[in-house]
Amino acid sequence: MEQFGRNQQGGFVDFVQPVLKRSMFGYEKAVLNVALRLEYVDWNKDHFKSTGGKIADEVFAIVPAISWRPTAQTVLRFNYRHNWQKDLLGNPPSKLSGFQFGLASYF
């Protein structure tokens, strides 16, 4: 079935810039960062067998963020995600925006 992709392609680039390094909320070496992430994925890099037209199942996203690292092994991140997604037929992209919150700990 053509709607299930055998070949996919995508990637992202993430820019993170520290803007404040000092003691915060009892953490001696805390860091406040601003970030920007750009994402692209093509879920189906193929063509329709019947028409030869490109299958357009794609997503593009821009994600600005603020993150706080109380320690080198922990990060709290607040994102605003805005993405555009095309369906299989390549109709004009649907637009979706939203806020995300994440917590990561590395050990």
C-alpha cells in the first residue's frame, strides 16, 4: 500500500545558547538557555504508482524554547512548537501550534 512509506527522510538542528550562568534557587552552577530547533521529516519518500506523483506526507516545525539547567545532569525545558504538516496528496499544510514542557535527567 502506497500510504505506508518504505523510505523516510528527516532531521533536525538544535541551537542552544546560554544567556545566564549563576547561582539560582540554591543551585550554584545553574544555567538559563534559549534555544531554537528546526525539524523536517518526510514520512514517505516515494511516488504513487498510478499517477507517478510525489507522495507528500511531510512535517516541518520551528520550536523556540527556554531551558534551565540546575545541574549539568538535569534540564527543564519549555517549548513553543509551530508545525506545518502536509497529507499524502500534498494539500495545503495543516498548521498546529502548542506548548510543551519537558524534564530530562542524565545519569
